[in-house]
Amino acid sequence: MSDLPVPIPADLARLRGSIDNIDAALVYLLAERFKATQQVGVLKATSGMPPSDPGREEQQVARLRHLAHEADLDPIFAEKFLAFIVEEVIRHHEEIAQDHATRS
């Protein structure tokens, strides 16, 4: 066996480059989404609203499943991905609400 690196086919390198670009875009999109949801958390806290909104979450799941189906993405995966994000958003909203309550 040789310890020399195996050359990467050009198609593989191109696809990996695309994946890296998509990953970077996802990180920036998630950052923007969390900036918006942080603002939502502040608005909820100052308005005395609960950190989570099960009705909204249910609507978002249905919407995301529909979008996933249109995009030929596994709707179950899309729902799990959204659930992970929503769980984190709710955690942030709870922290914001708690912080707001201690300041008031």
C-alpha cells in the first residue's frame, strides 16, 4: 500500500466545492434567521406573550413539509430539521423572557 495521496477526480472536487458553498450559505441563513427570532423573543417578552406558539409551530411544520415535497426533499427530514431549530428558538425565547422578568 502506498502512502501517496490519491488524486481526487475533478467532478468530486467540483461537487465538494459546491457543498462547501451551500454549507456556508446555510450558516449565514441560519444566523439571519436567529437574529430575527431573537427580535421576536424580545417582542414576546415585552408583550407578555409565551415563548412558544404551538399554533404557529404547527403551521410552520405543515408549510415546511409542503415545501420539502415540492423541492423533492424528504418531508420527515425537513420536519426534524425544523423541530431542532424551533427547539433552539424556544430556548432562546425562554431565556429572553426570564431576563426580561428579572429586569422588570
